[in-house]
Amino acid sequence: MPKQVIIQGSIETVEIIETPIPTPREKDVVIKVIVSGTNPKDWKYPLWKNMPLNSGDDIAGIVHSVGKDVYEFKPGDRVAGFHECLTANGSFAEYAVAPDWMTFHLPHHISFEESATVPTAALTAAIAMYADMKLPTPLDMTERGEGGKKVPFLVYGVTSAVGAYAAKFARLSGFNPIIGVAGRAGDLARTLADYVVDYRKGEDALVASVEEILAKEGLGTKAPYVFDAVSENGSLEATVRFLDPNGGTVSTMLPPQLFAKDGKNFKYPDGVKAFNSGVPRVFATHKDFGYLWSRYIARLLEDGRMKPHPYEVVAGGLNGVLRGLKNLKDGKASAVKYVYRIEDTRNIAIGFQDVDGNTVAKPARDPSNRGHHKFRNFPLPPEE
């Protein structure tokens, strides 16, 4: 019987369970998972909510079956899919489920590993930039033709998967220059941005560098558009200093009230439009957006205008899921997205396991932890 991995709230153990191949509902696509991607939320949600969960959402594989109302896909199709967050049958499994509107065909030259880097990160960037910030899309390039006015775009965390896709979209939308804030992954950053600023030099030096770049380009000293792909550990405080207070627009991936150093008192100037952007809306209020953009992203991949994010294969298939998530949690991933090849799973035992694959006793539930994590009120999806 097929297996899947349930991440425990401690992020110290997982439970390997057997479940039947899912039966698709009307609009479901059941996918035999070839490669699963990972994202920071995959460890954050179980930990913050103390919720055992198959938290993987990035699926790349082969269609196994489809619901009765699905018309675009058939068994045997190569696809990528975005599993609905916080629901059953996630991607850390041999079979996973995605809604048909969040599933897209893979270009022939795009591998399953590359595909697994796309759904969550690329669609998060897209919904932030084009649904929230209301930026011109690549389809609106006539508004930014040759000789057009320079409009800068700054991405804090440009080498994260979300930040990298944001920089790629910004390039396609005609923004110039693109300023990327990065750390140890400077080589990748320089392929994405026209200017790269190292946040490790400190907040004052970071702000001064950004303002110097803008002035050098004849664009004043304040950035009109900021995409904060980090939204914690000081990024919120830094970006508000160089964001244009009179008409600037910013998107954050995490809510400032929870992740700013002084969340209760943090606020953007009255002249700033600020959005905490959340991709789970593509399963509810923004289904049409998800449908259109997942297919448009496939087109961009097919014709080479967009490249997938770099990836690193975590050894062991499903056996390696916990190790990958712990490495993400510990900040060991740099400029890569971890992916798992499901066929690499070997001799996986049913029951609870630690990070080394050792069988352990069922963890005792700690009543004192339930509902007491400092980020327990993280909105899922972010509040409108």
C-alpha cells in the first residue's frame, strides 16, 4: 500500500503511514509523485500549530487518475501540481492530490526535479506582485517599451525561491534596475539582479547602499516597489527605511505584526500600500488567478523566458523528508530548493522515526505546547 510522511509538531519525528491511493473528487487530479519539493512553511505549519501533517505541497509527477469534471488532464500526463495547504494527501507521499486548476502540464525539456521548485514559490511571487501590488504583468510590456522610464524593483531575499521568482517576474515586467538583497549566495544573486547588496554588513550600510544605487541611477533615494521575501530577522525594519513613504508599495511574506522586532508598534507610513501576501488564496478567492498563472508559468518555462530555481536532491526519498525540513529550519539551505525523489525511498518502516530513520516510540503529546507557540496565530491564509 502507498506510503506517506506525517510531520510531527516537534519537527523531531515523522510518522510513516500507509494509505490507499486517493480517490479523486470532481475537480481533483491524483498524481503519482516522482519528485516532491519543500518550502519553509512545510516545517513552520506543523510546528507553529502543533499539527501533525503531510505538509508538502509541491508535486511533480504523472497523472494517475482524475475526477469526473476534469477535462484538461488524463492518466499518464507529466504534470506539476500545487496541493492545497493543510489538507490531506500532500506531496510527501507516493500519491498526492492537487485541484485541476492548480495543475499544469510540464514542458518536455523541464525535469521533474526542476518542476518541483515551481508551484508554491512562483505562484507566491505572482500573487504578491500582480494580485496585491497590481504591477504591470509581462503581458503589459507595451507600457514599458524601449526608452521607457526606469522603474526600480527591490527584492529582499533575492536568492530564496520566492525572491528569485519575484526577480524573474520583475525582469519580464520591464522593471529596471532590479536590486537584490542577499547574503552568502551572491553568485546566484548576481544572475537575478542588476545590483546586489549584502545585508550582512548591517542595516545602516544596507540602507545607505540602496539609496546610493538609486541616486546613481537618477531615481532619487527611495524605492517605489519592495518585495520582502524574508519578512523577519530585521528585513522589515530595513526595508521601511528605503521604501518611498509617499506612494511606495511593499509586499511581505510574513505578517509584520508577528515578525517585526516590535510587532505591536511596527507600521508603514500612511503613504505606503502594504500587503501581506498569501498564496493559499488560489484555493479560495483567487482560483481564476491560480488557473491562469499556473498555465502562464508553464508557458514561460517552455519558451525559456523563465528558468526554474536551482535545487538539491535530499538523499533517501521519503526517508529524507525530516532531514530536509530540519536543514531548512536550521538555515542550511542557501540558494537552492530541497527536493525528494520518491523512487529513492528504501526499506521505509511503518511507524514513528527520527531524523536518522531510527524507529522510535510514539511521541507523547505535550498539552502545554498545544496552542502556545508564539506564532500560533499565524493567519492561514493571511488576512485580507
